[in-house]
Amino acid sequence: MYEKINPPTTGEKITFKNGEPVVPDNPIIPFIRGDGTGIDIWPATQKVLDAAVAKAYQGKRQISWFKVYAGDEACDLYGTYQYLPQDTLTAIKEYGVAIKGPLTTPVGGGIRSLNVALRQIFDLYACVRPCRYYAGTPSPHKNPEKLDVIVYRENTEDIYLGIEWKQGSEIGDRLISILNKELIPATPEHGKKQIPLDAGIGIKPISKTGSQRLIRRAIKHALQLPKHKQQVTLVHKGNIMKYTEGAFRDWGYELATTEFRQECVTERESWILSNKEKNPHISLEENARLIDPGFDALTQEKKAQIVKEVETVLNAIWETHGNGKWKDKIMVNDRIADSIFQQIQTRPDEYSILATMNLNGDYLSDAAAAIVGGLGMGPGANIGDSCAVFEATHGTAPKHAGLDKINPGSVILSGVMMLEFMGWQEAADLIKKGLGDAIANGQVTYDLARLLEPPVEPLKCSEFADAIIKHFG
């Protein structure tokens, strides 16, 4: 089955049932060390994960690690441009759950990004990025502790699908010609718009299937959170891109109000229900006026639509969601993308799970990570229905490789996500406690130490791992 690697002789496979992992007590988990500083941060991470599992389960559970290769390290073993060998793909598919350090972006090898390639090969459609603050972490934000969000980013669609044509290419020019001469004129809403003849062209596909499976996973995650955090916000730019990002929003609401009808309430529905609770005799029209402040300026047709919306909501869910019962449901709302960038800074404690498309999610997850201390402390996961890969969210930083200097927090916290995904919450909680206590005591690597006031003597990468373990308690 394998050309140059051999799986452990002990341990069992993780399998998937209905999109969820079935985890034995001794799972085999492939790991990719990573390029650059991966040589330092992976050993530190493995040490912390093993110590947490040992302490939490006293030998009843144990991970059997399976070393596989990708990036520059794979080229050293498999040959030039073999950044993602078949051995590695076979192992990840076979064992279901994997974890990796940072990987080099290939040069000249035909793969734009190893991370994107893994997501597309295994259909890892949900990029999950928690952003929470650990006390003592230096932050440019005044109140970083107020931010505790999880970004659910769709991984396989949007412009990241990579369907584009270079300016001046034959196919690109043909496509522009067809659009300008045939398709745009045939679509009245586009008026006399024309694409510049010297433009590059990219395609932005957003599908109902891709959108709803991401939002479905986000809602299921919300069900596991404390009541005050059970909220899913659909982030989009649908005011401009109505048939892609606007459709993402609409499909999200459709899913919430059909498949999760008993578990969810939309923000607009909550206004309608609340208005009736405050005034049991309120008319449909007055309720409509309260939920839409511009109601009186609308056309009669539009007024009728909103009144009908109020009536439909009350008829459908008053019995199940009314009289305050909606307050125990998952709140599903939506926000425009540029607005949410502002609101995670000005009103961060109002948000919990942010579900969005690929490009928005890329921006948003990095912006949120910056508030709580940067990518060095940002974990990440790429999850599908039959596979999951947990990863560092930062780059390889090759100039620091081998110096035992870099912060391993991103991969360690990605390991925490992996343990939680596996249902090993006790081990995950130990690491979160140990890491939080180490930071609070000023036991940090150089990237954080230099920003503390007053500055502290930095720990080595390996020493930071030891400090986390000592604080398990």
C-alpha cells in the first residue's frame, strides 16, 4: 500500500459515520511535521498532546502517531516536486484524522498551495478557526477578552476554486467576448455594462449544497455550546453580490427554518415573536411596522409582503417558539461582511459562530486572530464528512527553523481541536488550562515575551511545552 512509509504496528483506524468520527481508544493518527519551524514546533506539540492524554486517561487511551510527509521534507524523501506524495494521501484517507505543521508553498511544482490541495482532494469543506483570548497574551486591542468566536469558513468554493484566466489569454479573451456580446446584453439587469477587454477573468461559484453543508455543521456546533453562545451569524456581501453571497445568506436561513426548525429562530422571527409577547393584541400591520422601520415609506405591495411575513411566522412557530421559548433556541442572524469586521472590534461579545464563504472567511479569521494575539496562537481545522486535518495557521518562518525559538501555540491548540473533535474533552481541557496558566505567569516564547509590559525572559519552544505540561495541575 505504501512506497516509503510504514504505519504503526499497534493502534486502530478512526472511521466516520454520518459525518462524525468513531474513535477507538488507541487511534492511529498521521502527522506531517511541517517545513521550516515545523522541526521545532511539532516535537513540542506531540509532547504536550501525549502528556495530556496520559494524564487524563491513565493509560486507557493513547495515540499511535504515524509520520507522513508533505512539503520540502517530502521532496527530500520522494524526489523533486513531490510535495504531496501518494503515500501521504493514502494514509490520510485510510486513517481519517491527521494533524500537520506549516507547509511551504511549492515553487514550480504545479500545486498552488498544499493546504488548498488537501482541502480539495479530501473535500474538507469546513475550515474551522476558533479565536479566543488567553489572559496575559499581548494584544493590540483594548478588551481582547471580549472576543470568543469560531469562524466557519467554506473551504471548497468561491474564487479559491481557482478557475481563472490570465489577461490576454486566448480562452480569457473568448470568454470576455461571449460575455460582452451575448450574455450581458441578454440579462436586462446588467444594462450596458461591459468587461474591459484587457481584464483577467475569475469565476466565483457559490452553491446551495456547499453553503448548506457548511452552515449545517456550524449549527450543529452551536448546539454543543453554552446557551448564551448558541448563535450563528451568516457573514456575506449579499447587498452587492446578490446571487452568490446573497444566496449564501438565503440558503442559510432556509436550512435553519426547515432542517433545524425546532432548534433555531432567526433574528427577524425573534422580533415578530417578541412584539406579540409585549402586546398580545398587536395587529399584523403594527408588528410589521415595528420590524421594518421604513414600513410607511414602502409601496403597498411591499407592505403587504411584510404583513404576510408576520402572519406566516406567527402561524408557523408561535406555539413552539412563542411566549419566550425562542430565547432557548439557536439564534441565526446575518451581517454584511464589512460591518462584521468593525463589530468584532467594537461589539465582540455579541458574536459566537461566524459562518461565511471562502474569501470572507480568510480575511475574517486572520483579523479575529490578531485581536487575541496573532496567528501564533491561532488554531485551525479542515473538516469534511469522512476526513479531518488539523493544522497550524501560520507560515513556515524558515529563518527561525532549528533554533528552538518559535511559538508552538498554533499547532498545540490545533491539537486541542483535534482532541475535542475526537471526543477526548478531558485531555483538551488539560491543555487549555496548562497553556492559559503558562501565559498568565509570563512563561512564553519570544514573540509574546517581547510584547509584554514589563518584558519577560522568553522560553524556548521546548521549554514552553514543558511549562504547559507543568500547569496541568
